[in-house]
Amino acid sequence: MNQGAETGLMALDVGSGRVKLGWFPARGACSSESLSSVLPIAAVGFPQPDETLAVAHRECSPGDLIEAIQQWLEQFPWQTAQCLMASVRPELNPLLQELFDHRLRQLSAADLPLEVRVDQPDKVGVDRLLSAVAANRLRQPQRAAITVDLGTATTVDLIGADGAFEGGAILPGLGLSAAALHAGTSSLPQLSPTSIDAPPAPVGKSTALAIQAGLYWGAVGAVRQLARMQTKNSDTAPQVFVTGGDAALLTEQLVVASTAARHVPHMVLVGMAITEAELS
């Protein structure tokens, strides 16, 4: 058994808008339910974090960010655990390293159990690659998959039937789209995506409802079309795995080639747990 399995794992996903942490206790001590896996990979099942925390770093000062994380960490023996970080916000890395006594191992594309078929693998957001690592644990053998991360940005990425990361597309998330509409016009109001709690009518009867319709159904249409185009040469319909802050709101609508999408929370954190098992 590797050291991470014996001592647990603290995983940090430093995204564009939030810092997300997940605690994976020593194997055998995990109280969360492990999802079944279909691939014959060394680790068993699909690990799930026992506890998670998400802090929106754009909405608080660095001091408040560190204090919120520090308070949450007090309940876990992270000092004796493996500590991994995946970050797309390098300006936050020194603060987090100091909080963790410089024990964080920062992951890169070269660390992951994943073939990356793009021009510059080290330039791809490591969060996108970690979602692909998680998808490879869930997808059916010899079937392509699409990972959709609905966060600050929306990413739609293709995993080939052989498990390689093939690349994908990046577009604004709901919040960025709403902010751009307000900032780029003289009369459209600022609308929070949290005001959308169910699929809106496609014909809005007010300006606010029209914006909701455009944000929601525009995102659905973009993801559907990208997924179709990315897998148009596949022999079978792709499996679609959706994660991110807006996943619960949109997943039900993301049907591709008559195949329903699956909402999988914490895919980046889970990809880190799978990677840790491979590294140890």
C-alpha cells in the first residue's frame, strides 16, 4: 500500500474563480460511497472526497481566503497526508504553499496517467486534464467521452476511445457571459446566473427573462454542438460527463446523440486522487 493510501490525501483545485479542496481519508477509512468503475485500472472504483470546501477567491481578500481554508483544515490530519495542488492561478500558489508549510506538490501534465495529444501539453489547464483522468475511470472501454466543466469558463474536451486527451474548446461560463452583456451594452442589466434555478422559457417576456433564456439555452446549445462536432467521426455516441458549479442546472439538457449526460461532482479533485495512487 502506498503512503497516500495509508495517510490520506488533501487535494487543492485552484480554479479561475474558486479554490476547491477535497479530503480523501486513508483507504478503508473513507465514509463516502465509491462509484463503480468500468476500466481495469489499478485503483478500485471511483474515489469520492469525504469532505469538500469551495471558496470564491475573487470575492474575498487573500487574508480572508487563507483564513477560511485554515479554519476548514483544522478538522483533518493534513500534516501527515499527501498534499497535491492543481492550479491555474499562479499568483495564489505562494500563499497556499505557505499555508501548507510548502508541502504541496503541484501537478503538471507530465505527472498525470494520461496521454495528451495536443501541440503543447504543458500549456493545457491541468484541471482539464485531471477531469479527463477521472473520465477515463468512468467511461466504457473503446468509447469516446466528452468532459464538460461548467465553471467560470466552460470547457468541452474530447477523450478518445483509447483514453487520450485530444483537446477541446473553451468559452465563457454563465457568469462571464452575463457580465459581458452588462459591461458591453448601455441598457442591459447585470444578471446573476444564480437567478436561474430552472430551465427558463426560451421566449423571455421581459429583458431579464430574455437574458436568462439567452444565457441558459445558449450554453446548452454551444455544449451540445461542440460535443456533436468533436465526436462526429466516432462509431458510437460519446459518454458525456459534466462537472463544475453550474453542472446541476444544465446537465439534464445536455443530451448528445440520444445519450444523456452524467453529472459527476468534483471531477478535478477525483482526478487528483487517481493520479496520487499512480504516483505513489
